[in-house]
Amino acid sequence: MSEYGDAVRTAVVVGNPKAASRTLSAATHVARELTGGEPDLVVDLATLGPAVLDGGSSEVTELVAQVGGADLVVVASPTYKGTYTGLLKVFLDRFAGGTGLRGLAVPLLLGAGPGHALAPELTLRPVLTELGATVPGRGLFVLDSQYGDPGAYEPWLEATRPVVRGLLQAVA
């Protein structure tokens, strides 16, 4: 539960094909830093197996509804070929355009080198806004080698945290 209590729902969606990944660790860290508490929902897509590809999966349909209704969603992936994973793409394709994400969304990508630092802005942000989310501030890129270092997130958090908290305060 966050500092906003039950009034604000937060979710984390991770598109790393490896369960319990560094990407998951980074995404939950960002959610905690933005809200002051644990996310209400964590969707580690790797744990869903073939259900992600099954258009009739009631489990995935329910997760889409819960994520879509969250006030804040941290959407994270490792950088694959300069963009996010196909696993995340398949999941995001389940959301309705324009109304599928109704809250704030933070695009987060982890990558091996700084050459992909613009990937969250150029690849993930447009998809999240197409689905209806508001993206407060820049997308976040973190080097894989620094995912466990809180200092790697701090400049981004200093710029983005006040905006996110102000918007979430309005919701609460």
C-alpha cells in the first residue's frame, strides 16, 4: 500500500522473458520511490507462460482490466534490438486503444549500453499514450549494470517524483 492508502492503485508490468528479473527489481523500486509504498499489483509476464498468447485467457483478461484501471503503472522491459520485448508487446496489444490505460504510466527500459538511452521515449512512450495513459516526464532508461544502484534512478526521480505525486494527490 502506498502513502495514498487505498485511494490510489499502483501496478507494475514487466516484459522480461525471465521471471524474477533485474527488470522486475528495477520496476518495483521505481514504483516504491514514486508512491512511498509497495505496488498493489505486480505482473511478471514471464510467469504467465502461454496464457499471454491465449486471447481467451480469463487470467490475462483480468490482469489487463486491473492494470488498465490503475492510477499509476510502471511498464518495464529489457531493451531488445533497440526496443521493448515481444512478450510485453503481446500483453499491451490486449489493451483498447485510447482507453485501455486510464492513469499515469512510466516507461522503463534496462539496457546494456547508453546507445539505447532514448528507447523508452521513442518506442515505449508512444504505445502507452496510444493506449490512453498520461506519461509524466521522460521515460526512464537504466543500464543493466546499474539496476541495483539507487543513484542510477535519482536524477530521474528528482525530476519526475513531484509531478507524479502531484497528479496522484489529485486522484486521492
